[in-house]
Amino acid sequence: MPMRVGTPFPGLDGATQWIGVDAAPELAVGQPILVHFWAVSCHICHETMPQVTEYRDLYVPKGLQLVSIHMPRYESDTEIQKVFEDIATYGMTQPIGVDNLHAIAELYQNEYVPAYFLFDREGNLKFRAAGDKGLQNVGKKLQELFA
């Protein structure tokens, strides 16, 4: 059963590696959090990455805490060089967790990429979505949080 709206932020424990930071980021209470799941083999992930980057550039300076989680779909997705190539291609500068064991995905009860989990200032799930259409709705929810 998917994580329900109102569920408290479950954390980020279980990454096999962190990129861009030394360890799982310490996220501040009182600031919205967007957790973005993606995979190198996901065509839709690649198509939507520019929009994720746009949201990062627009809302991180206003206090959004963005974390991306690479959740492999296939054994070949666990090749870390492919992850680094996508990070460079898409200009990803946010903290990135590599979830080769799907430990973080399990915390979020998530099996989809791309997937988006938006938590409000109190740390409760405000919105969750998957796919390219879901990302469009993330933008609306971000506008609400930062209105």
C-alpha cells in the first residue's frame, strides 16, 4: 500500500552511497522537502529531469530541500558510472542517494520511477505522484507551499 498523505517524513536511511554529500543530508524541520526517485534506465526520468532542475533552481533558494534517490530498476542500473554520467548530463547538484538495495524505496513504499514525495513544513506528506503527469502536479503543490 502506498504511503498516505499526512504520513511523517520517514528519513533517508539505507543508501548504498551518497553523491554530492558525505552522508544522508540532515534536513531542517520547518522547510518543505521533495524526495525525487529516478533511474538511469528510465526514459521518462530523463524527459522530466529538466523540470526537476527548474523546480530546484526556483524553490531551493526559497527553502525547499530537494533530495534525489537513484532507484535501480535493473541490475545494469547499479553500475555507478552510469549514475555519474546522468548526474553530469542533467546538471544535478542536489544530494543524491544511491538506493541499490531499495532500502529507501521501502521506507517510502515506492516502486515507481520517476516518483515524487513532497513533505510540508511540518514534515508530513503533502503530495505524492509518479510519472511525467505527476510531476506537473508537483509544480502546483510547490506553488501552494511557497505562496
